[in-house]
Amino acid sequence: MGVPFNFKCNGVGHYICSRCGFELFNTDDKIEKHETPYPISFTKAMADNSVIKIMEPNIQPQSNQSTRNGSLVACGRCRIPIGYEYSCQENSGQTYFDIEWKSLLFVPRKICAVPWSFLI
């Protein structure tokens, strides 16, 4: 099906849910961000139904904690939480996804090995 997420994996392909195999993100939309606890980020999901937002209970933070500015997101098929979606204020509200690496499997894009001579 797929291989576990590897921090050094820079191949071309897509990421699927490690629980149910649903297609979540494309490597073309992967961004490198290291200022968050989540090691992998994406600018968009593969499809509109790839991820869903989950309403979290309204928990009041303790006085020494800041509130989180993201929405919890889950796999669009099995509904397991996979990370957070954030809005980037300096990019006119564009969103990005910070995803927990354990929730992803990498599926490399297959390269067609058929020679093009058959088209001539």
C-alpha cells in the first residue's frame, strides 16, 4: 500500500491515511516548515473531501497558556484526527495543514517504463 513517512523522503507521490489508506495530500503541495511541532506541512489537501474539520470542545486555556489558532482536521474517510489547519495572515488568509507524521503513509508515483516508440 504505502511506506511509513520518512523525514528524508523527498520522492514524488502522495500521502495516504495510515489507518484506512484514503488519499490525503500530494507531494507537490508539501512545504518545509520547522517552527511547529508537526514535521510535515501542506498548502492544500488532495481533494475537497480528503480532510474534514472537527469541532473541538471549547476548552478554556490556563492563564499561562496561549490559545491555539488552528482547526483540528481528520481523515475524510475514517475521521481519525491527523493534525491542524491554520490560516496564514500574511498571505491573505491562505491556509496550510500541519500534519502528524504517524498519520501518513507515502505512496511513490509510479513511472511508466513503456517506450514511446509504439506511438510512432
